[in-house]
Amino acid sequence: MEVIGLMILPVIIFCIITATAVSAFFIWIGSKFAGVPDSGFGRAFIAAIASSIAVWTLTGAATALFGIGSVAGWFLGILITLGILKWIYATGWGKAFLIWIFTGIAHLIVGVILVVLLVTGVLVMAL
């Protein structure tokens, strides 16, 4: 049983790194699609890290302060993420929103994958 408990931390770290890489990939695709100049993968990775830190921090702070972190933090996270994308790519709000849509697709994909992994893990442990 202790081995399963010890494996949670590496799995969480792996999921965070994977989510950031997938998010960076979709931010990169979104920036290319939006026609943003100087839209390399490095900038996309920095944007993914910065927006992830902002969203997690705001969600945690909103949960601690107001008890509604999942809702308030999500809305604040969207605004901060749009601001981060606008700042990193030196573009307008419209193009930042277009890039953000691709980021949302990435989060949806990673979320579905994590749910599938969690469900199969629970089913395997139940057997």
C-alpha cells in the first residue's frame, strides 16, 4: 500500500509536465493560426508555464479566501491567461483570445486523458 502512496507524487509531477507541454503545443498552434509574428515554441512554453502558475495560484487563493476557488479562480485565470498571452506575444486581445481557445482545447484533451487514467486505475485497484 505504501508503494501506491509513493507513486502519487511522480504521477502528479508527470501530469503537470505533460499538461504544460501539451498546452504549449496548442498555444504554439494557436499563435501560428492567429498569425502572430515571432511565435516560436519557446514562447509558447513560457506562456503555458506562466498561465498554469497563474491559474493554479488564483484558484488556490480564491479557495482559501472565499471557498469558491474553482469558479472565481477559473474566471480570474482566464483573464490573467489572456493578459499573459497578450503580453508574451505582444498582440491584441482578439488574437490572445484566439490563442486561448487553443489552450482550452489542450486542457480539455489532458483532462479527458487524466479522467480515463484515473478511472482505469480505480478499476484495476478494485479488482
